[in-house]
Amino acid sequence: MTDRAFAVVRAGALTTVQDLGRAGHAHVGVPRSGALDAAAHRLANRLVGNAPEAATLETTVTGCAVRIRCAVTVAVTGAPCPVTVDGRPAAWGAPVHVPADAVLEVGTASHGLRSYVAFAGGVDAEPVLGSRATDLLSGLGPDPLADGAVLPLGAPGAPATAADAVPHAGPVRELVLPVRLGPRDDWFTAAGLRTLLTGVWRVSSASNRIGLRTEGPSLERARDGELPSEGMALGAVQVPPNGLPVLFLADHPTTGGYPVIGVVQEAALPAAAQAAPGTPVRFVRAHRSPRKRGV
């Protein structure tokens, strides 16, 4: 095994390898997957001199700890959390030099859910369909991290450039999701549509990388029965028989038979990725971009 690698000391609640996903395979039933908070993933890579598509670690709530076999520059972004190197405090949101055989520990998130750990050179796991992302629904990609596992690192690229400040979202006090109605909004009554755009839900503890589940008012249906399976898009808001909206995230199924009442804009999904259980959720009608003259 190459010296450019790390061994998992503490895997945490759920730590996976993620990149920007394997887009373009939905027609054969393969979800995109990839980092749920793509902005945080990209920033971590930029801080260590990687290309945006380099693979990082995505931690969930409790972080992780790894022993790095070689000297390497790392950066932790996403949900703010304590970072230590061999027990000594290190910077969050900035490049950090970790010497060979030191333990990098990413602690419990102070707010938000998911932190991102980038290593100069990226996590060099075996790609599947052009991506190193762990897909929890299909099982493609590397296994979630387990204590004792060893993962290789790629060759570093350009030297990292330190940043004076790192932009990041503050605590998600209320998750506001811009939604465009359709394609199956006609399966709901006028009262159901009104509830969608005026009601308040909370993030359910049953949420995961596949979808953000909600608790709150049920959406009234205008039709009984279910649809034949049809394609599902990232950000789709599917409504199962209990009437509670489910927002599809990166590991969502590519088809489904429950009606999709609307689709949330992709720009709002990083905030959904960081919304802890109990966070209030509101859906608001998305504003259409003004049409260009002549289009």
C-alpha cells in the first residue's frame, strides 16, 4: 500500500467518500449521488489546491478521525466543527498542514449536519461510472468509512492558497425552499396546494442522503391511486400516501410512482443538506427568471 493514504481511526456516525457525482446515468437507473452540500465540497477542494471534482470525505454530525501516513494539506468546511491535529486545535475553513503519522480529528458539528474534509490530491478511491461518490441507495462507489479501513490519496496538484475569509452559511434557523409546481400538482386539491405554499413543516429525523422527510400538515389529494413509475429529478418534492412532502436529495431513486407536486431549485439544496431534525421548513413559490428579449 502506498504511503499516500490514511487509516480510519473513528468512522463517526456516517462518513462517505463524495465528489460531484455520476451525472448522466439516470436512464439506466443510477442516481447522481455526490456531495449533498456541493458548495462546501468545492470550497474544501479549492483551499487545498484540488480541482472541484476531487473526492472528499462527507461526515455526518459526529465527524471522524483519520491517521494520515504522509504529510498533506487538508481543509474542513461545511458544518462548523472543532478540528484537531494530534489533539492540538487547528483551523476550520482554512488549509492545515498535517505531518506524516498524525491524527486529524473532525469533531461534532456545532450547527448543521455535514462537514467536508479535503486532502491535497483527493481521496483516490476506485471510480465507478466515472465517479468516486458513495451512493447509499444503489450501493455504488466506496463503502461508508469503517474503523480500520485504509483509503489511498492522489498526487497533490497546485499549492493551496490561503484565504483571508471563508464564506459559509450560518445556522439554518428556518429552511425556505423555492419550489416550482408540477408536473403532478393537478393531483392535489386547491386546498392542498394552498397548504404547500402556506404551511410549516419540520425536518424529520428519518431524513437521509436519499431525501429530506417532513413532519407537519398533510397535503390533500384530488385523485386516488398512484402513478405508473416515472422519472424523478434532483429536488423533486414527492408526496407519498401519508401526504407529507419528501424532498429528493443526491441519492434519490431515479423513478417513482408517487406524485411530484413540485421541484425545488438546486441552489437551495445545500441548505437542505445542513438542516437538522426539527428545523422548520416552508415551501415558497419560486420566481421565474425574466425571459430574454427574442427568446
